[in-house]
Amino acid sequence: GAVSTCRMVRFATGRKRGAKVVALDPRRSETAAKADEWLAIRPGTDLDFMLAMLREMMEEGYYDALFLKQHSNMPFLLYRDEEGEWQPLTDDQGRPQILSVGSEQLYSLPAYSNRNSSDVDGNPIDPALRAPEGFEVDGKAVMTVFQAQLAELDGRTPEWAAKSTGIDAETIRRIAFEFGTTRPAIVDPGWHGARYQNMMMLRRVQAMIQMLTGGIDKRGGWIMSGEFHHKAAQMIEAREKGEPAGPPFAALAGIPFAKFVVETFSDVKNFAHGRPGWAWAFSAQEQAAGREHVALPVMADTGLKESVEGKLNWNGEPYRTRAVLINAANPVRHYYPDTRWKEILGHPDMELVVAVDVLPADTTLWADVILPNSSYLERAEPALYGNGVNHDLALTTRYAAIDPLYDTEETPDILLRMSNIISGNEYGLLQWVEKLTGLPAESVKQRYAEKRKTMPHGAFSAACREVYFEQTAERLHTTPEAIDQTLRERGIYQEQDREALLEHAGMPWKLPLPSESGRVEFFAPLFHALRQGGNRLPNFNVLGGHIAAECRPDTPMDMPLAGDEFYFTYGKTPTVSYASTNSNNPVLSAINHFKKEIYGGVWIHPDRAEALGIRTGDRLALRNTATGQQTEGDAYVTRLIRRDTLFIHSSFGSENPKLTRAYGYGTATSKLIPYRVEPVVAGFRSQEFTIKVRKLNEQGGVA
């Protein structure tokens, strides 16, 4: 429900220029407070709203038909097989087939392209978004992706969505009309996706709505970053030449990069012990046993606990995890629940826990060794990198604001030392860095040897940084000194502005998208492949479809809650970072304590609070109705939250007394959120339950 910080300048500029903003959020967040309309949607039902909006736009013609015909797979033909699964209709070479408007002749399209304007023989065609009624091929009923998507949306009307969302049908219908007939328009997907099992589908449907109007790589629409364009253009050029794209972190984007990451963790050849990452081993074990499993557990913690406890096997042999390195993360506070991580880190078979951190977080309480890291104010980044979501192609880096105050070390130097200790190969890490990023290992090695003679700390980071500057200067035909001066003066080194970039690399207008087909894909080949591999849950639907949030088992979202029962939602605090360690900063802490009721309180609507005899400041007992997890918090009574919903800022609740300003402040969401994940990538279902509330007296008993 929030516009991310890195996009806030563009958001504010758009508002000044007259953009209308509609915010869907159970709480009137900082973003919703700046909107023209705040729609206080019921938690977990955003997908219902979006499906009704998608259906309304498709049924009423609020879409760019020419864009869909020419740049998407909406005209591609599908049929259902004997199992009822959607299958693409292809020619004998696996190329997609379509119909031309006014004809029942099949045409084959290039498998990879950004346009559908001509067939494989170069004949111009006008792709049809709808096949004739009753059209068949080889006795099979065939329709377009457009028609199949409409069939999937059957019954998903604004009236249907109104029941679950709490937003009336006419409002949904009006928003669909306004969005579909306003060019340009943009769907900002919000921030932090791991909330419900339907969040990935929600993101897909949001993207579909964006694409219906052709609102991609256009001013006022969804414009991809300059860095993304740069990588995609290089990757496509290499593809056309039949050459490797280059180092994956520097040269891959979109689906090719996603596949690289999947292969990195799932391929046994990438690990000396001959096993895949433990999340992949656990997924394979659970699938083989016929149990629920995660299809793509990329960088997920699923399976770690089982590996530590001796409940994971690979090819009949134990797969045991006995050591953990935790860097730039605070899992005891932010991966759920806290008890799960305490069991993992405190297990008798967990022989070594190493934490790299800047402050004593909750997780460092469980570490055997703490390696003190320099804070962001004390360190210069070891690299030049793309400037985030900037539309322009630009480079940036971090410069240290102050010298390190204490005996700390840079993260790259820590990792280099540790890799040497573990492998006995001091420069093995450098070789991997070169393979992944293109940073020349031999140059870094030589520069590091020079730096370590005079630098007791940060020599490796400094060596990497100098080589990055030199390598970049050579590519840009300038000098490292010129890049350095520009970065110090402006904060970014701009290579190409947005307009020039879109002129030659706008996708899919000028270049194919880094998708399977090069087009905008409403029918998802990735999910089709996963379904062919046996993943048949609704989460793997190849089209946009409904997945109900399960806050209460077997109970529709529109059914009344008990008098003391609430839906649950949480969000970030403007003053606190994701890892929450800066909550101990004296200046930021002063703001937090000044706003203690707002930031540290449990938000509850006055109508519900009055019925329960609750006032601001009252101590509350909170219980997860699904798991029984319990914690306490202080009430903050406000009309800026739905009547049926509680809200907690997730930044607080620290149990480490060394965080002297943050300790004991607020409520830890990790005390309430259970370990429950969705089946695609193991995203946390961190709001998919309800909470019962009761007021406590001064002695901690029931009031």
C-alpha cells in the first residue's frame, strides 16, 4: 500500500502536475493520505478488486487493441488437453499460431519477437484477438489467449468483488473506466509482497491491467529502469549474434536472469558437496513424498529447519546444515516466527552461527561469533552500479561520510577472509566474482596486494572499487578521476537520459522484452512449464485467476468476524529501515518516541475499541486465532484503519537490551506471524490469519 521511497519524487511530481491517485489500503498510510481517493479495502482481497477491474476493462473495451495485437501473446491460440490443461497451439517447429482478422487460416509467428505484424514467411498479418465461435483445429476447440482470459474471469464482476473487498461495485466499475480510458495511467504494485498466498497472482494481474492500455515504457506509464534497458539491449544483441550474453549479474535481465538464479541454487554441480541448495533438496523430498512443496524456492529459508534437525535427505543420504552465516539480515525479528529461528540457531547440532552486523540486533543474541561491520555512513561501496529504478541510464556509488569509529571491517573483506579460511584458496572468491560480474580477478588481486600493505581494514573493498572505476572509465572513454568528480558533485554519473534510451531500447516497441517470447505475456510460459511438471494448484494458473485468501479456514472473507476478532496488517515506519537496526539511532529514536502512540501502538478503529472498552494507551493481549501465538501491545485508537482490521508497525519489538533506545518499544510482529508459505517461491503468508484482542488490567490480567 505504499509508493517505495525510490519512486517518491516521481510520485510527488505527478501529483503536482494533476495526476489522480487512488490508494487501496486497509490503513490510511502516508501514501493514502496524499491520494485523491482512499479505498479502505479488506485485507487479502486486493486480487478480487483487480480481477473485477481486469474483467470490466476487457468486457467494455477499455484497452489498446492495437498494442495487444502487435506486442502481446493475447492473439496466440490455445486449446485444452485431455486433462483440461491449457496448451499453446503451435506448428511442427513449436512456433505460436494465430488467426488473422476475417480469416480462419492459421499463421505461424516467430517464436521470439517483439511484434506480431508478419508471419514466419514475412507475410503481413492483422492478428485476431478473438477466434470465430466454435473454431476447431484437429477436432479441438481453439480460442485466443484473450478469450481464454475472459473465460477465466467469468463471474468475477464488480458485484462479486464488492462482497469480499467491502468496496461497492459502482466504485470498482468507475475506477476501471477511469483507468482504462485515461492515457497514460499506472498501477504501482505497492511494497513488500509477502503477505498472502495470492500475492504473486495479484502482481501478475496488476501487470496485466497495466499492459491492457499499452502503458509500458511510455511517459506516465510503467517505465523500466535504465539499467534494465541496458542489460536487455546487450542480451538481445548477443542473442542475435549467437554469442553468450556475458557475466550474468552484468548482462542478464528478466526471465534469463531468473533462470540463471534458479539454476545457481538448484544445480548440484555448483556445490562441492554434490547437493543442491537445501531449499531445493527439501522441495524435492516433499514432492517425492506427495506433500505440499515449493516449486521455485529461490533464496528461501524453507527446509533449513528440517536440515538442521536431521529431517532432510538427498539421494538417501542425510543433508545436515551445521553452520550459518547471517549477513545484512535480522531473521529472528523479520523472518517468521521468531521461535522458529530461535530453534534453528539454538539447536544442539548447529555448531556455528556467525553474524555480520552493525548493531546488536535480536539475531546477534544467538550468534557464536559477531563480526562487526562498518555502518553505511562509514563505508564506501566496492563497486559502481546502476542507479536503482532511475529511468535514465546512470551509475552511482556510496562515499563514506565519516571514518569508521570502531574496529570494524567491510563486508567484501570479511567474505574474502572467510572463503580463504574455508577453502584454503585465498583468491577463489575473486574468480567467482569475475565469472558473475566481469570484474577482472587478476587486476583486483594485484591492487589488493598493494592496498593491504598500508590499509589494515577495507583493502579488498578499496581494490575492487579502484578496478571498477578504471574498468568503467575505459568503457565510457573517460578517466576514473572524471567519474569520481561527477559522482561527488551530482551523486550520479549519467550515461543516457530516459528519452534517448526509450528511443532505441523501449520495450516492446523497439526491442523484445526479456520474456520467453519477447512479447508481453498474459499467458505465462513459466507457469505452463511448472504445471507440466506437476504443480497444479491455482497459484500456478497460466492466466490471471482467483485465489482466495485464507484468513479463516473454510470461511469466506465477507462473513462477519467475532466481536473481538480482527484481520491483521502491518507496515514500515517512515523513520526505520527494513532491518530495524537504525531504530536505536538517537535522532530517529527521538522521533519514534515523540510519536510513540502512532508508531508503537496497535491501531484499532474507535467503533470496535468502544465496544471492547479500549482506549488509547490501554494494554492489549493479542492472539493469533489459527496458531495460538500471543503477544501484547498498547492500543492506538484511530479512524485511519478499517473497522475490522488491526495494524502494527513492523519495525519494533526488539528483545536485545543492548539496543538501549529501541529495547521494549512497540510490538514484535514476529510473535504473531506463523511459518506459512505459498507454493511458488515460498513467500510468507504473513497476514493470512485473524487476531483476537482483549484488554489487560495493570497487573496483566483480563480487564
